[in-house]
Amino acid sequence: MSKQILVLKSSPRVNGNSNALAEQVVSGAREVGAEVESLMLHDMNIQPCDACETCQETGVCIVKDDMQKIYPLLEKADAIVLASPIYYFTLNAQAKLVIERFYAFETEQGNSLGGKEIGIILTYGDTDLHNSGGINAIRTLEDIFHYIGAKIVGIVHGTADEVGDAEKEPELMERAYKLGQKLAAV
């Protein structure tokens, strides 16, 4: 049976660099035979967590927005890819909104997203991982996925500021493609 991979693209720019790299992941994964679903988070209505705790009592988030479409895809996925540009030294708001809504998967036994494989794509305008804030996003995601019990299979990050910059970096594009293959094959 082929692996199910969910790609969450958070850039508001359809042709943005993190989205371009995410599409490379999609291509690599499909080449190996994975079934891939890709979502543009910016085009979706995703509200912040209300901290109402209802999901902890009922197992269901009561916020009626597009996360209700994403939740079953997250559950079904063997692997999840999160692609985000770095905005003001960390993940962008679109990515963070979805991540915070992972709380609905918390149970007394842990987070039901535990055991999933994770791929991370990050792009930033600076030439340095630290000065750009990319390192902050990496550390945050490492902490989140460690807490959840999900395994980060690979992180692809690089400098790509203006639209089209990622495509000018063949090595960066290849790393993203290989991440897709790795996620599909693991």
C-alpha cells in the first residue's frame, strides 16, 4: 500500500519559494509511489485555537472552519510536510495557526499525531540560518514534534527571498525532491 503524504503550504504567495520547494517534495514522493494531498493554507479559513478545552472533553474541535477538512487528512497521513517562509524570525502565521490546532489531537495517551513522519521546508531572505530566524523555526518545530512524538525525517531550508529564487538553486530543489522520495519510502 502506498504511503499517504499531506503537504501543508503556508506561504501566501502561490509561486513563493517555500511552495516551490514543497512542490519538489510532492514530485519526489509521487515518483516513489506515494499518494500526496497538497493544501494552500493561506486560501483556507483557519481560526486560532479558542482554548475552550472542549476538544479535550469530546475529542472534537468545536471551531467550525477549514481545520475540519484538515483534521481527517492529518489523521489519514503517514507523513506530513510543513512548508513555511520565515516571517519575522520564525514560522509564518498561517503555519502557526494549523500547528496550534494540533491540540485537538491531545489525548490522555498522548497526541494521536504521534508516530507520523514529518518533513519541514523553510525559506528565508537572509543568507544565514541564525540571522534570518530560520533556526528559531527549526527549534520550535523540533520541540513541537518531539512533544507530539512525531519523527522529523528531514529539514530542507535555504535562502530564497524573491519569487523564483528557489528555482535558481538546483541543489536546494534537489534536496526537497529527495526529501519527498525519502518520506515516500521510509
